[in-house]
Amino acid sequence: MKTWIRNNFSPAEWLVGGTVTVLAVLAWVLGTGSSGTLSLLKIFPVFGLVAFGLMWSHYTVGTLRRWSGYEKRGKDIYWAVSAGLVLALIILHPVLLNISLVEAGLGLPTSSYFAAYGNVDGWFVVLGTIALLVFLLFELHRWFKHKKWWKWIEYAQIVAMTAIFVHGTWLGNETTNSWYTVVWWGLALTLLFAWVYNWRYDKAHVPRR
């Protein structure tokens, strides 16, 4: 298995990313996307589902890379394309929501979140917004990834992924009321496994002084 992954790593990562994307879009089409006329308020959830799936693929593909012993050769096209797509999606997801709420006369965030979702659910929308800001911090890796303090940004990404899972589980129709619920929790469990594996890997490969 390890040999196959090493010999087919690029197709494997595209397959992983493509599969989670198709499943997310299909769940949305069969659910929210198939009901009534399309609007920004109906479209924005699928951006969040796809973004979470692609970010999940970054962790799991990275784990496969380490487990199989694959050594990257040249530029990783999948990472470049999917990372750019994730950035666009995590921005579009809240932007489309906020435009819809403003057009509905509910005002600007964060008060519009509570007006639209209520005093309890509104906090889970805020949670998603906070996670977005943490994800955007990762874009600074181009300049600071070699700094000693950068590890704290990486830890914050894990917290943000957890927050997005909670956000999506509490608010998402597809994540709680369809066959995609099984996929959603499967993503969470494999993501947890990837985090544990990478933590143990890093601990085992820290140079001894």
C-alpha cells in the first residue's frame, strides 16, 4: 500500500480532494440546492462544505505523505490549486451570507446573525466568523513559517477546524439531516486520527539535543 501511494501520490491527492468536493456538492444539490429558487442564502452553505472538505484533505494527504514516506518532487500542484480555492471559498461563504442578511434588512454583523438565527444559533455563526479570521492568519505562512512562534498559528488552525466542525454540525442541514451526516462525522474522525498521527510523528522525529 505504501509503495502504491508513493508511486501514485499526485493522482491520490487529487482523488481525495475531488471525492470530498463531489460529495459535498451532491449533498447540497440533493438538499438545499433542490428546494425552490436559488438565492445567495441558499448557495452560501455549499462553499463552506467544500472548503471544510478541502482543508480536511490537506491534513489527511499530509498524513499519507508521511506514512508512505513519499518525498515531494517539485511544486505540489494539488496543494497550490486547492489552497487557493479554499481561500476563495472561506471568504465567499460569509460574504454571501452577510449580503443576504443586509438585503433582508437585518443590518450588519454581528447583530444580523442574532436577528436571523436567534440568541443561541447566532453564537455559532459568530464562532464560524472567528474561525475564518484564524484561517486567514495562515496566509502569512509565506513570510513567517520558519519563525519559532509559527507553531502556535498551526495549533490555532486545529482549534479553528474544530470550531468549523461544531459550527457546521449545529447549523448545517446537510450535516445533520441527510446521508452526508455519515460523511461529515467520517471526516471528523479521520481528521482526529491525522492530528494524533502527526503529533506522534513530530514527537518521534524531534532532533535530540
